[in-house]
Amino acid sequence: MIVLLFCFCQLLYSREDSALILNLSIRKLDELIADGRIKPRRIDGAVRISIGELVRFADQDGDGHREVVTDEPQRDDHDADKRGAE
């Protein structure tokens, strides 16, 4: 489930503000932009990143896949084998 809080009053953020929102350094943010993992907009030479792009990036795991969080404990195959043996 994705929950968005509409407490943001801006739609576009500077590199500095975007790094702060994502809790990253500006240098790391620049690396992510250069790698194409974050897609900025350029307006008259100024780099801006949309709130949607920040949320999209934050919702991914480190491999660029959407992170799925559940309340259910994860089971491995060994748990199933133990239950079958009882």
C-alpha cells in the first residue's frame, strides 16, 4: 500500500532540496541523475526534480525495483520442510 501525504506545497524542487528530502548528499543525487536513476527537469538551465520523481525513487529498492513491504513474516523453504516432517 502506498500512502502519500499531501504536505508538500511545491511540485518541483532544487537539487539541494531534493537531496535533503531523500536524505542524500548533493553529490550522491548528482550521481543518481547522471546514472539516469532520477530524472530531473531543466528549466532555463536550472535543474528541478518533481515531487513525483522523488516519491518514485524513494519507493524503489536499491536495484531499481518497486519495494514491497508486507506485515507478514517471510518464510523460507526450510520452514515448510519442518512443518511437513511433524
